[in-house]
Amino acid sequence: MIKVGITGGIGSGKSTVCKIFESLGIPVFRADDESRRLLNEDAAVQKQVMELLGKDVIIHGKPDRKKIAELVFTNPDKLQKLNAIIHPRVREGVALWAEQQKSEWVIEEAAILFESGAYKNLDAVIVVSASEEVRIQRVMERDNVSEVTVKERIKNQITEKERRERADFIIENDGNQLLIPQALEVLKGISSGSFIKKN
């Protein structure tokens, strides 16, 4: 089984690219969805998050995502500690999920694939790339948030330059290039083994 990661900065369009791969019959595990599920449903995770950020971030078993975002996206130390609570559990989830798949390929989509170290368990990493200006506009429209808020979130991710340097494959999603032909080229490249796995 070939395990491929897809990552990219906030607003880069990772989900759109994943839908293309799914339409080609490749199963996709969405790490960010699993993180949300754990925060919504896992009592042990919720307890640790309340100990870190305060009891008022989860009321009657429901996380206040806006409050959590405000607390962690302006405090890198708290963000790192929150990730340390959730991401080991996400790793367990993706490992179990991969074992159950019958496909020759599987894809893991995660916003912080490099930052969390998850890329080390993968055969190749695809970076979905778009300019910061385009990404900011997309997130402002999608989440109905200010430019300042989006920039705060971007600051907590590695730079676009670093993502591109560490990628095995890059899909440009700036609105000027078709995505499906790029996805097919990536699959062809991985199938042929015509790349060198990066650290």
C-alpha cells in the first residue's frame, strides 16, 4: 500500500484536491476532521483540553471552537500543547483506518503534516499551493473572519516556501491551472517511483 500525504497552508484548497483523488477511487483520511471528532466526542481529550485552556472552552460536552481558536492562535505554546493532546490520537486513528482499506493507495490530508511529524510515516507528500493573498481571501470568505484573524492563523504554520521545498509533489491551486491534470500527473509520478523521498 502506498501512503500519500496532502497538506497546504490554510485556504490552499486541500479539500478540493482530495475530492478529486476520491473521485479517482483513492480513499482519503481527513486528519482535521478526526481532530474535530475527538474534541467533540472523546471525554479524555476534552478533559485535557479543559485543563490546558480552562473549563469554559467546553460547555455541556460541546467545544467552543471560536474561544479555543482565540486562545491558541495567539499563543504558540498553547497551540503546541493542544496539538500534543490531539495528534497522537489522530495518528492512532489513521493507522487503524489504513489497515482497513483495500486500496493500493491511501491519502492522509492534514494541515500540519510537516509540523506534527506525520509526514515521516508516508511514502510521498503532495503540497497544495496558492499565494498568501489568494489564501487569505478564500478563508475570509469561507469563515467570515477578518484578514487579521487569517494572518494570525497563517503565522502558526510553516511558510509556503518551506512547504514547497519539502514537498515531493506540488499542485498549484491559484485558479490559473486545472487541478485534474495536475492530480493525474502526480499519480503517474508516484506510480513510477520517479521521485526521491525527502526528509
